Amino acid sequence: MVPLQSQVLLPERIAGLLGLSGTVGQIVGGLLGAFLIANLLLVQTAIAGPWAKRKITAAFTDRIAVNRIGPFGLLTIVTDAVRLLSKELVIPEGVDRPAYDLGPLLVPFSALLGFAVIPMGNGIHLADPETGAVFAFAASSIASLGLVMMGYASNNKYSLLGGLRAIASNIAYEIPLIVTAASVIIFTGTLQMSEIVAQQTEPLLSIAGVTIPQWFAFVNPFAFVLFVIANLAEVGRNPFDVPEAPTEIVAGYQTEYSSVYFVLIYLGEFIHIFLGGALAATLFLGGPAGPFLPGFVWFLIKIWGFYLFTQWARSAIPRLRVDQFLDVGWKGMLVLSFANLVLTAVIVGVIA
Amino acid sequence: MSLEEPTPEDGAVEVLPTTGDEIAELLGDLVVDREEHVNAPGFVIRPDTVQETLRRLRDEAGFDHLSCVTAEEREDRYESIYHLTSFDDRQREASVIVPTTKDDPVSESAEPVFRTADWHEREAYDLIGIDYDDHPDLRRILLPDTWQGHPLSQNYDQDRPQIVTLKEWENPLADDHREEEGDTMYVNIGPHHPATHGVLHVKTVLDGEQVADVDPDIGYLHRCEEQMCQTKTYRHQIMPYPDRWDYASSGLLNEWAYARAAEDLNDIEVPEYAQIIRTMGAEFCRIASHMLAVGTFALDVYGDFTAIFMYAMRDREKVQSVLEELTGQRMMFNYFRLGGVVWDLPEPREDFFEMIRDYLDELPQAVEEYHDLITSNEILQARTIDTGVLPPEVAKSYGATGPVARGSGIDYDLRRDDPYGYYDELEWDVITEDGCDNFSRLLVRLREVEESAKIIEQCLDLLEDWPEDERNIQANVPRTLRPDDDTEIYRAVEAAKGELGIYIRADGTEKPGRFKIRSPCFSNLQTLPEMSTGEYIPDMVASLGSLDIVLGEVDR
């Protein structure tokens, strides 16, 4: 059996291929590896944003959607990119300049940073520090800073409201998210991503010759559900799209952004959804593990599965009101996630 | 909130004064002169006794519904007419006429008695120039604040510049009202905002996420519809305009409002066969309009162009296809004529009937789908139940009608209470819900769609069996209509949004002397501050959606 998790990380392998070693090898390999993974994600986003999102929503609402340019309308991605980038960048009067410009940069880059520690199968893994899980959550949380910068610097009341709501939602749902993730860490006893994935390849039980692996979604489905719901709030999709809420506060923190900045924010949102999917996959669904297909393909299937789920929720579930939204976060999710954590700790303590 | 509101004189089962003489006796010295309108007795009173008169009529004669206020400048006087009726018995009507002098047009405001008078009197002030004493907030309503003069007054000069710049108009010495340490934030919601359903501007003061104050600012779509109708002849030229009031597929209902008023003014009898076609067409319009209302309301609550909106649009398209077969148009029908309709059902009739039957067969399933998707959804219920509460007394005081009133438990529907068309021959029910909240208004609309389908089905049965040689689609109406000078009429129909009334004063020519539209959306929108003050922004947006306003009708 081919080991799913090659112990050689991507930068080292690139350095090896180029025949470099030492510090130079690390730097060049690291940069090239990061470049590759970032582009890989941008390609996913390009497919997800202008094309897949429209197709999926159209399927939910009995429509056809983009089908004019290219096969299945796929070249819409190109035309949309040109369209969005060639629009005028309108910068309103009275915006707080450095913050206004930095906000849209922070959002996609924080999400990209999170991918540094995600094992994607077939040896595509940029870094594997011992604190991998913590790093991923910490990096994705930087986005909150970007949101509050955008909301506050835009000099627009809807932006301000959206920024405040974004912060409130990130705080309210990040705690349950991380606490739920911590219940997985209790099982594994390590924060290292490669180790978390490796432990999930162990068999859980065998039924009629089919071995079910020890994915934590099977071990603790309750935690998985909590994690997915909290994740939905993290990425701001229905029923938790309160920070954007188009019919209430126009577009929230991104009201005053156009052209390139708009694209950056959009990219950030989609990469965040993929990061959410990647974290769920790594912590609960065995990372890149899966039968028959190569690990990397399974990884893509899993993050696209999560993406599909967010779009489904968006098309089907009404938005909560802002106070109900926070109620669910603080009074529901937080309590349940701590209950889950304590329960897991007790069970693991008793068994171990 | 229950329906069992005790009427003012619950104990004494005395008959309320209804005829002109009885009401005149009740009002006593307040009446200085009597007039006779086609629809109701008219009582001329002095401008300083408006509140006393209206209060007495409301409390002692049961006239609890101020349907409309019509103002006009005549040769020798200004005149405000208060069209009163009763929620319990729509056929009891009375007009209170308040003349004021030319040089000092000041009249007492009716706002302390009927809160709906607030906006109606502001409109009268804006367009005609009558001052209402004791009015809490007499500002312009349809025209911008910087407008010069009153465009429906007789000495109005259109060639003068009509608007001055805000800078010229503003008082340079006025205080800046912004507080240094205020806790509230002022937000302009609209005129361009995803949730305002058109060009509505809601001046909102927020306290955090909660709405501290709301002031709808209307008039962005004011197209002088009333004045345009005054420049056209009764017989054919006015009929296309009603389609443009509530343009969100209630065209035939609007046309009926004009047709009813003009037919009663000119004593035109409509053939039974045409009445059935009218009834059927009107109910199709109601379904289309309610579908749009449900879809956009879901849009406001769900937040994106989701499945429900698309499904509602799909079902509305089907209705529009039927209407296109019938009238030749999908939105601007222009199908009614005084005395009937313009042409008979399309040939071959069997195909048309089959098309409608197919639609009616599918409808229950479609409505069930909405209940699955919307009304039985827990999150939607959490969002809409007990939000945007409008108690029945408040709704009555604001003159709310249609699904808004029926969602507050007010059993009031002109189709039954003041029958016209073929409605009183058919079996159907008036839908009411007692929740008084956004959810009730949604439910009322969905259930009314089912009632409309019932009506259509019965009309269809009648039309199918109608003998071929008795298909009379139009009465014999003279080519030129010249109602007698000074005949006045106020007639209303149940449009999709509520009571759509038309006041016409004939001046002896073939064109109306005064044409006034009582728009249901105009009165319903007035309840928005009442419903949403103190609630969250999303609830305000949901309440606005549940009112189902069309700005074309609000602004006219």
C-alpha cells in the first residue's frame, strides 16, 4: 500500500528536484511550493466563483445560468476576470487610506496562509509544524482583522454595521469551532496535521470485508456536525450570512469596494470556504484519504463537497436575525461544543 | 388580539345613523350645509370643527374608517373632503366637506382623530396648498422640500423655476441638530437599496442594531397620474393609466377601480357575462400580485435570490401567460372598457379553458410547495412571528386595508362588504389571520391565492356553459360621456393591496374636473413606523416586505 502521507514535504521535494540543498534549497523550495499551492487555490476559486456558484444556484432554482461562452460556459471565468479587473476602482471620499487598502489584501492572504499546514495528499504539504492545527485556525482568524479594517475604514454606515456584525459573528462562532476542533486533538494527542491524518487511517471497524477507517466524523459525529455548523458561520453563508445581509445592509463591509478590491474580497471569501472545507476534511474526514483515487483527488472532492454544502445552505435556508444569530452562537453552539469537549475528555480519559 | 372588539355602544343595540338625515341630526349645528354625492351624503362643516365632527362620527355613528382625503381648489374656495366609511359595514358612507376661504386656506387637521389623515393631509398641502392647523408634521410629501408653489392650485405657474437648490432653500441660521455624544446613528435606507422594492427612501435612526425611528420618504416615482387622468376623456383615454399605478401585475384590479367609479357616475350597467370575465381576470391578477409579494417577502427574509423567489416568479409567469391570452398583454392590459371588456375570450375557447384548468390543477401543489418551503420553516417562523406587530385598532386608525388589515384580524374585504362584479354570486371566503405580525400577512396572501382559485374555477364553469348568443361583452355606452356638472362620486374596489378608491368630480365636460386616487399602498406604508420602531433592522426590512407596497401606486 502506498503511504498516503509521504514524509517528504513539498519544499524539500522541489529543492531535491532542483538539486538544491541547505538554506538556499529551503528558501527556493518553500517559495516555489507556496507559489504552486496558492495558484492551485486561486484556480479552484476561479472555478468556484464566476462559474460553479452560478451553476449550482441555478440548479437549485430551476434555471440554466452561464452557458454562452465556451463549453458549459466555462470561458465565462475568463471574461468575468477581465470584466471585474477592468472596472473602475472607485475610492470614496473620506476613506481611511492605508486601512481601506489593506483590508481586502488581508482577507485572501489569511486564508491562503492557513493552507500552508494542510496535507493535501500525494506529498502536497507545505509545512508540518507540531502546532499545525493551531496555526491554521490562527491564520484564518486574521481575516477578522481585515473585515473590521474594511468596515471601519470605508466611511460608510452600512460598512460599519457589516464590520461590527462580522466581528461579532467571528468571535461568537470561532470559539465553538476551535473548542470542537480541540475535542479531536484530545483523541489524537497531537496538533501536528500529518499525525492527525495518519491516525485516521486506522480501522474503526470491519463490516463484511469493508473496513471503515477511524475518521473522526465516524468516531464523533456530533462534533463533526457542530464543526460544520460553526464553519458555516465562519465563512458567512446562510443561515449565518448576517455580516453581508444584502437586503438589510446592502453588502456589509464590502459595500464601498469595487474592481480589484472587490475581486480580492471575493477571492478571500471563497478561499475561506475552501479552507473551512480543508480543515473539516483534515480533522474529521481523514484528510486526503479515500479508496481507489489518489489522495489529492480525494482532497479536492472533500473541499468541493463542503463548498457545495455552503451553496446549498445559501439557496435553501433563511437568514437568522442578528440577535438570533448571536443567541445561537453564544447560548447554543458554545454550550454544546464545551459539553462535547468535556465528554470527549472523560471518555478518552476512561479508555486510555 | 381578538376580533371581539367591543364596538363603542356594545350594550345598546341601537341602529347607527346611516341616512343623510340621521347623520345630520347627530351632527346638529356642526353641519352648515348639505350636499349629495353619488355614493354618500355630504355634510359641509366649518374648518375649525373638523376634529369634533369626525370624532362624533367615529364614536357615535361607527364611521371608523377614513378611507380618503380629497383636496381641491375651486373657483371660490379650497375644499377638503373626508370620505368616511365603516370597517363593519362598508356600504355606510359619509362625506365630510370642509371648505376654506381662498385668501386663508387653513383647516383643522383630522390627524388626532384618524392617524391616516397625517399623510393624506400632507399630500393635500403639498399639491393643493391647504394648511392644516394642529397637524403634527405638515411637510411636503410627494414633491421635494425645495419645490416652489403647489402644482394643483389654480394660480400655479409652470413656467417658473420649480425647484431651488438645497443651499438656497436651507436656513443658514438653523442649528445643526447632530449631537456631539449621541448614541444613535442616522442611516438612509434607499432610495436605492436592495430591500425597498423600488425607489423608496426610509430615513432611519438606529440605536445599535435597533430601529429608533423610521420615516418613509416617498415621491420618487410621482408621475402626476391624477392630473393626467384629469386631462383625458372618460370614455377611452383614462383606462390605460390604471395599469401603471400598481404595475406589479394588478392591472385589471386597478382598471376595475376606475371602471367602477366611472360606470356608477354615468349610470352604466355592465352585462353579466362581462362581469364574469372581469371577475375571473381580476382574480388572476390578484394571484400574480400575491405571488410576487410572497416571493419578494421571502427574498427579504432569506437574503438572496433563492429558490422561493424563483418559484414564485415561475408561478406568476403562468398567470401572466393566461392573462396574455385573455388581454393580449402581460402587464399593461388595458382590457376593461366602461360598460364591459374590450373583447371576448380568445378563440378557440376550449383551449383557453383547458389552459386555465391546467393551471388550477397545478395550483394546490404549488401552494403546498410554498408552505413546505416557507411557512413551515422554523427559521422563517422565528424571523416573522411576533415581528412587525400591527394591532387591529392601530391598523384601522391608519386606514390599513387588504391583506395588511386582514393579517391583523380585521374582517374587511370590499368584494364581500361592498359587492361589485360577480363576487356576491360566488362561493368563497374572506381570509383573516389574528397574528397581526409579518407571518400572518404572509399566510393571508397564500390563503387568498387559494380563494382566488376557487373564484376562478366558478367563473370558468359559468363561462363554459354560457349560451353562445348571450355573450354580451359590452353595454351600449355613448361615444362621449358628459356626466352632469358637480356630480361627485367616491368608489373603491378590493385591489391586491387593499382598498383602491377613485374620487371623481364631474364638471360637465367629457373630462373629470377632479380625479383622486386612494392608493392602498399609500395608507399601508404609513403603518411602517408603527410596526418597526424598536425592532431590529432585519425586522424592519421584513415588515416593509410584508406590507407589499408598489411605489408606483404609493406615489402615483
